[in-house]
Amino acid sequence: MAAEADLDSQGPAIKFVTTPASFFIVLSCLNIVAIIFFLLLKAAPAMNHPSADDDNSPRKKWIEIDSQILNALFCVTGFGLAPWRFRDLYYFIHAIHFKSVPAMQKLAAQNKGWFRPPAWATDDTAKSTSETFTGEKAPPTPLWKLGFTICIMVLNTFIQIALCYFMWGYSRFNRPGWSTSTFIALGCVTGLFAGLMSWWEGRWVKKIEGPGVEVVVAEVWALDNNE
């Protein structure tokens, strides 16, 4: 209880960092900054001995360490979430090409923060849970935006496979110089684009519907039914 009280007394930044997902995000960002700092700016002269481009220089060794740590962090999401990413792709293909209502409803439930399904995928049973703060319902989200988000996250997994191939299949002495920076950048960009899409659409949904509302249905029993 005392530990929880101490945590609650800290600022929002401390609370953010102490969650597992946020810790991985912060660690990834710090490694990206470190790679840019050492690799692009060459901003640590003390590490450029005997030269900045020498394979045995501290700069080169720390670039390799940071790259391996960053690759491991990317593996957490790239491989850890791969089953759900391919599952969503399976649902999306069935929903688009076979007009599968259950598949579309599952995708809508998983992305309810920013995605609204088309009219053909809704039914009367969803009306009881469709109440919004403003009383208005956001229009259906274009399906290409859902497809873009799903496909780009699947692409992120394949990019991670390519990055692991170069990081683990080669040593720092014979690894192609373009491979690490290229696939790390692609991994960051694909994740960024997917996040931007869901954030942008969620912004419009919230603007129309207002903050999320949870409807709780309470059953009231008459006293004589308990007798």
C-alpha cells in the first residue's frame, strides 16, 4: 500500500515509465537517440579512437550494442504480436472478400477506439451498446484505412525478420553498412504510420461521439420473486 501511495504521488512521467509497455517505448527511443548521436553526429570525440570509422573504436562497439538492444526490443512487438497481426489479416480478408459479418465485427471490436464498421456489418443486437456521450454515431470508417493499418503491421513483422537476418546472420565486421539503419528506420516508420492512422481516425470519432461511455445494465428483481 505504501508503494502504491508513493507511485500515486509521483508525476505523470514517472507513472508512464513504470508500466511495462511504456518502459519498452522509452528504452527504444533512448536507443534510437543514442544511435543517431554516435552514428550520424559523431558527437563523442573520446570514443573515436583511433578513428571514428575504425572497427575497434569504442564508437563502433557501442553502435553494435545499441543496435542489438534495439533489435531485441523490436522483436518483442514484431514477433510477440505476429499471431494477432496475421489473425487480423485473416479476418480482414474474410470480411472484404467474403462479406463475413462475424469477422468484421471482431475487427470492429478490437479497433473500437477509432474504427466504425460499415452498415452491412452491423445488426440490431449492437444498438444496446451503441450509446455515445453526444448521442451521435460516427460514420463508417473507410475500409482501406483498416486494411492499411493491418497490412502495415504485418509488413512490420516481415521487416523485423529481415533485420534479424542481418543482425544475427552477420557480425559487425562483415554486415552490410546499409542493412541495420535501413531496416531499423523501416520498422520505426511502419509502426509510426499505423499509430498515426489510428490516432487520426480516433480523433474524429471522439470529436463526433465524445468520450467513451460504458453502459451498465442492472437487473432489478422484485422482492416477491425471491420468496
